[in-house]
Amino acid sequence: IWQKRTLFEKSAKAPLIIRAPELSGNGRPCHRIVEFVDIFPTLVDLVKLKHDQKLSGRTLVPLLKNPSLEWKGNAVTQILRPADDRLDQPVMGISIRTHRWRYTEWGEGGRFGNELYDYQSDPAEFTNLAVQPDKKMNTLIRGLQQMLHQKASPTTPVTPFNPKRL
């Protein structure tokens, strides 16, 4: 997928390898959905660092101990698509991936479109179910939208960008 400027699975997925020899699941693959934001809480947990702050993400140590553990994971991915001959401005795309579904919004609230793919029946993401939703799909989309916007909100204060600090 050219320059990975999409939110399709082939573009959004990245391998993650963590070596923790003292844990029982070490060396076994795990195919659960996790996020890069989970790496820091995992490292904090592995080195037994005491802290009292709420961390973004969650520790992956339970999966490192048991890679086949039941895991209710989802992942948020976002990308800035640059302006092109179809759009005169850059557009932010944001997506949530669950075990079965990927829901994507282009622009705030899906202003430039939205996508819904069912990995159970369409693992190659050929059929966008968001373009002709029925009542059942609308309910699913609303639930995924809520999950996306709740999860995509920062859990810690965001420092405004200041180019003078660079």
C-alpha cells in the first residue's frame, strides 16, 4: 500500500516483539490486538517500577505470561492524509480496530467519509459496509464511534506544540 497513507489493516498493522525470559509465555507468538501505547506500562510493570500516575495504555505482562489469554483489545490508529487532487486540504483519518471490525472516520465526525469492514467475512477489506448501512449496522457503527471517540481522547494533559522550544 503506497506510503502507508491509509488505515487498512496491511498499512496499520505492525509487529511487536518483547523478550521477557523470566515469563512463562516467552518465545510463543500472540495474535491479540495491542497498541504501541501499551509498551510503556508493560516496561514499567516488567521492571517493577512503582508509580502513582494513570498511564495511557495497559500492561501486556498478562499476555507475555499466557499468549493465549482471552484479551478484549482494540486499537486506535490515525494518519494525516495529505491534500491531493480530490481534497484541497489534509484530512485526518482515525480508526478503531476490534477483533472483528475496523471502523474509520475521515475528517471530524466522518465529514469526508467513513468505512466499516468485517474481518470475519471480508478479511481483505473489499466491502465498505458503512456506505449502505441497515438498522443493525447503524447500531454497530454508533457503538464503534463511541468506542473510538472515548479511546482517542487523551488520558493525560497534552502539551501544546511550541516551535520555539525546538
